[in-house]
Amino acid sequence: MARVGVLALQGAFAEHVATLRKLGAQTIEVRLPEHLEGLGGLVIPGGESTTIGKLAVTYGLIEPIRRLAERGVPIWGTCAGMILLARDIGGLDQPLLGLMDIAVRRNAFGRQVDSFIADLDMPALGPGMAPFPGVFIRAPLIERAGPEVEVLARLPDGRAVAARQGSLLATAFHPELTQDTRLHRYFLSMGEA
């Protein structure tokens, strides 16, 4: 994959940058539209989705990110990033990219004190692989996935927490807060296909 951008307006962007660099990816922190030029992938991190969305509007990033998606550049949203990728967030009024045919419920698991880690089976990461440690912090939930969306992981109770639609990847949890680099590797491989 060519350079990978990490949207660096607010949230856990530094952790994504560190993980991607550990895997040998050339990365750039994206704060302005010109930072999107020549990217082979973009990560939208966890944080506060309303704040990230408003700052993306202020800095003129919404339409340029949508154009990246139209060109098939892989885009991965984690936690708040998943909310921004969604087309439907239950009628809440906040800026969205609206790229992925998923309906998402914000803060589906409660407040920060309700954070948890769950072992997630993710066959897309490879056959026979150990479960992925999903770190859920004020996490959203995928309530509906359109016909072109592949659900990649579910909680033991069946609720969807990771999905892919073409070059778009969404996870309700924070892979960047673990030592497990498999999801970052998976995202990098999306740009090589």
C-alpha cells in the first residue's frame, strides 16, 4: 500500500500511526485536504464522533474523503470512525461521511465505566486464528448491515461489531489499543488487492 493517512483531528490517531509504522507503512497525519493527496488508505480513529465530524467540516475534509472512497481507496473507521462512515445513526444530527450501508447506534454499551474487552472470532483474519481482543470504550454497535456489507465479527450474543463493504472497513472497537496487529495488517492488505 502507498502512504496511509490517519485522520488526526481528535481521538486515538497517534496509536494508529504507531501501529502502522511498526508494520512498515509510511504514514501521514491528515488534518487538511492536501494531506489526502496520494494516499493508498485512510484510517478514521476512535474519539468523539461529533467533534471529529465538525472539525472535518471546518477543515474541508468531508468531500475529499468521499472522493477517496469513490476511487476505491481503502478507508477504515474505528469506533467514532465507524459512526462517521455510517449512512444511518438513528436520526442524530451530526456530520457524517455516509459511505457505508450500515445503521449504527452510538454509545450502545453505555458510558466509559462500562468499557470491556471481548474475544472476537474473525475468520477474515485467517483460518484457525486466535480470537481478536476487541477493546470497547463507549462503543457503537452495527444495528443493520445492507446487502453488500459483510459482517466480520460479532459478540457472543450475535450483535455485529465489525464489517466490510468493498474498500470500506468498520470496527466498533479499538484495535490500536492492543498489541495485536492483525487488523492493521488486514487493512493494509486491502490496498494490495
